[in-house]
Amino acid sequence: MDEMSDELMDEESTSQGGASGGIPPRRRDWLGSLVGLAVFLGGIALIVMVFRLAYDMYRIPPKVALKIEPGKPLDVATTVNALADIVVKIVFLLFMAGSGSMVANRGIYLYSKSRGRH
């Protein structure tokens, strides 16, 4: 019975990468870690830039953004064009935020792979 349990333990240690012939643990790759960290910080910078641009858009009063002048009749064409510009800016901000989060996620992936984690 002891021989059988010893054989099972030997098989487990070799399949798990133990000292008796398994795959050695991966070493840390410093260049890969730095690249992963740089990519992550670049993604965070994109997200911060999106928040800054969105805040700048938020600070503009609606009358100014839609080009509505008090005391004058409403020019529907100008207002609709200004509204379309605002919608296009919001779509671009959403795209930039999504891109920034994907870049940051890729940086985390690169960093974790360079450290030997899967």
C-alpha cells in the first residue's frame, strides 16, 4: 500500500512541475512588465482625457452650446446643427472611453503575462 501511494505522489509532483522533471516556473520579464505598465498607463491617460473633455462640454451652458440667442427668434437649422455636433462629440467620447478601457485592459494582460501568471 505504501508503494502505491509513493507512486501516486511521484506522478502528482511531476505533473505539477515539481523538482523531479516538470516544467520550471517562469521567470519575470522586466521589459514585458514595463511595456505592460506603459500600455496600462496609456489607457488610463485616455480615460482621464475623456473625462476632462466631457467635463469641459458639461460646463458650457446649453444656450451657448445650441447657439440660442435670447431675444431673437429661434433659428431651427442652426440649433439642429449645433445639437448634431454635440451628439457627434458624445459618440466620439464614448468611443474614446471604450478604446481607453480596452488599452488599459491589454496593459494589465501584458503585465500579468510577463510576470508568469496566466
